Amino acid sequence: MRVSRRWIIGLLTVVGLPAVTGCQTALTGDWYMVQAIPNRDTFAIDNATFRGDGTYSATTTIEGLTQSEKGTYDFIGYKLKLRPQAGGQRTYTTVLKLNRLEIMDGPRKAVLQKGRRGG
């Protein structure tokens, strides 16, 4: 069977394009936390919303301090960078599997599910 070169290039474009542009798109939407390691008081990201324009809002708990924050984000490969409006930047290692997002900060981890809690 002979496969045309044009067909192969087209297939590679369709398969490869989401890997380049789809990271941020895959994160877009509402997320809620389903697990916090070691515990919710140490590290948590609740009710996060990531928008296609690169902005986010979330309730976070870091070292016992819970706050609502808004800002901008970048999601490329396995890295999520959050830049809150209040200042600073935090970079997390991530694993995105369909509708499950794992956000890791060293040994700490927040596991989020896509959608709205109870919905």
C-alpha cells in the first residue's frame, strides 16, 4: 500500500498541533480540588477557573494562609506558572490526565477534577 506524502504531513500536523497549542486550551475551564497531600492546611488550590485569555481565579491555601486570588497564568508542558495580581510568581510541576490535574510543589500536591463541585 502506498501512502502519499501529503497525507502523512497532514496527519502529523493534526497530531502535533495540539501538543504545541493545546496545553493552555486543555486547562481552560473550572476545576475543584479532590485531594490535598499532605493536607488541606499545608497546600490546596480550590475552585480554580482558568480562562482562555490567560487569566485565572482561585482560592488557595499555602502554609495555612487561605486567600482568593486572581492573576495570569502560563501552562506549557508540565509547568504551570501563576502570577497573582498581588505580586510574585509561583511555578508548579503538573500532570494533566483528561479531566484530572495534579499540581505539585515539591512533596506537596493538590489534585483537581475538571468541572464544578457537585455539578
